[in-house]
Amino acid sequence: MRIRNDERGYGLVTAYLHWLTVLLLLAQFVLGYAMESLGEHFLGEMDSLGKGRGDGDERLVFAHAWLGAAILVVALVRIVWRTTTPLPPWDERLTEGDRRVERLAELVLYSLLVLTPASGLALLYLSRGEREV
């Protein structure tokens, strides 16, 4: 399989980055739902804002944050790769309207791949500052 995209299709790097993103997102969802289901056992007694007050195990939060950071890095690498590598030609069955929808969907998905983990990391960082005060 070729490394770069060309007129025959997507290359190895594009496919690898795609599936790496899928695996990281899947792991992030599984870990996030596991943290949610553990609830008070994980975070200790909850205060009125839903924040843990105990000295609960924070290893899952740490892993969740690192997965978020990894997703952010992979998303940025994908964006750089996407802008520096030619795409295969459009399928001739797609209308101009279809192509506009695809471009918009791609923009939304890349934006979410950056904004979601970035906002989560920012919230974690800001909440850490509150706890230390």
C-alpha cells in the first residue's frame, strides 16, 4: 500500500491516522462511561456541584486526560497531513451539493476533534486550580 494519498485512493498514513483516532475515541468513551458508572466509589462523597470531595482514586481521570491529549495531538497531526497531502479525486456520482455537505461535515468533525479534548483539558486544569486554593 502506498504511503501518501493519490488518484487511486487514500494512503497508509491517512488510513492509520483515521483508525488511530477511532481507537482513541472508543477508549475515551469506554473510560468516560466507566468513570461515570463508578460514581461515588470513584470520586468519594460528592458535594452539591457534583465534584468529588474525597481522596478518591484519580488514576482514571489522569488516563482520561491523557487520552484527550492524545486525541488532540492526533487531530492536529491529521489536520497538518490533510492540508499537505492531496486527496483522491471525488467520486463522480457526487453532486456539487454533496461535495459541499462533505466539506462541511469534515470541518465540523475536525473542529470537534480539537475543541472537545481541548475544552476537557482546560476544565480539568481550571478545576485543579480551584482545589489547590
